[in-house]
Amino acid sequence: MRETPRILAVDDEPHTLDFLRISLARQGLAVDEAVDGEQALRWLREERPHLVLLDLGLPDADGLAVLEQMRAQSSVPVIVVTVRSDEADKIRGLELGADDYVTKPFSPSELGARIKAVLRRAGMAGPLALGRVVVDDYLQLDFDERQAIVGGRAVHLRPTEYRLLYHLVQNAGHTLAFATILERVWGAEYRDESHYVHLYVTYLRQKLEPDPSIPRYILTRRGLGYQFRALASPS
């Protein structure tokens, strides 16, 4: 039998926790609860949930600080679920390693779909098939090790960066439409979240490009999508 995914919901509102437990149980997900950051971090260490739903308004700590601590000790998928809809908070959450960011109020079915999409992506744990790709003397990509060699320096790729770069390089020389990138990297549930593509392309450019403001490798095809530059020869 397949193991029921266990979700750790971190929120100090009892009604929200009850709502999450009941609505997600109907979708085949088991929910454990934590009411503050300290309890959440302890539960993460001891119980190893499959995914964390993290509210940012916790009584003992800012949720973004808790997210940062979670990322320091675990690669467990984290979805931020919060009333804070400010774009700066969203970007900061994603920069700190959140896999998704959902604002309250939300549809239980949409949240369940996003949880399953994130769990599905997390299950793709093995290295992808490209192996090592030599782009030029400045940039080499090692998909087996989930890293890039940039100017002779190893640069680690986060899971979403890794998947995005993989699909761009796999289609080097061809434009991938925004919708195609969203479906392949995030899942069909994210077809309206084109800002995720722009944000993670920015992250990749900051890591890979000699000058991110004048990209050499990841090219914008305005109104269409993104393209990794054509490779000189098969690698």
C-alpha cells in the first residue's frame, strides 16, 4: 500500500487547523498540527513529515525566520499559507526556499492540488538524464550533481532551479513557451502563475550569467517564453 502523505500544518488559529485537517483528509492527506515555530521545528526533526504548510504570522517568531531554519535542517517541501499577500513577502519566501506561496482565503481543492503537485515534484528525486553539459569555457552544467561550474566555481542548484534549467537546456536553441515551462516544471495546476517562471529565471541568471542584466545563456523571447542558447555541439 502507498503511504498516506503526512502534512504538517503550522498555524496558531485553531479554526484554520481544523479546516485544513478536515478538508485535506477528504483529499487523502493526513494532517498533523503545530501552533508555533518552536513546535514546528521540533516536529520536523522528530517526525519527518512529507510536506509543511507554514503560516507566517506565528506567535513566537516570524514565519520567514522559521522557514529559513527549516531550510537549514531539511529539504522537506514547504508551502507558505498566509494572509500576507505583499509581493515582497512572496519573493522573500521563495528566495528562502518555499516551494509555493498561497494566500488566504484559498480554495481547499486548489490547496490540495498544489500540495499534490509539490509532492509529485519532490518525488522526482533522482538525477535527470542530461548528465554533464559543457556549454563553454565559462559554464558547465552537471545535472548528476545538481550543480553548475561557473567560472571554475561550483554553484549549487535548488530543486526548482534544477528542473527549470534541465528543461531549458534539454530544448537548447528552441523557445519554450511560458505555459510549457509551467506545466513541465511546476505542474498543470500552475498554468496561471507565469511570475514563477520570471522569478526563477532571474535566480538562474544571477547564478549562471557573467552579467545577469545582459544574459548570455538564458534568453528572453518577448511575449513567447525563454530559450537556452544553442549548444555548439552535443555534450
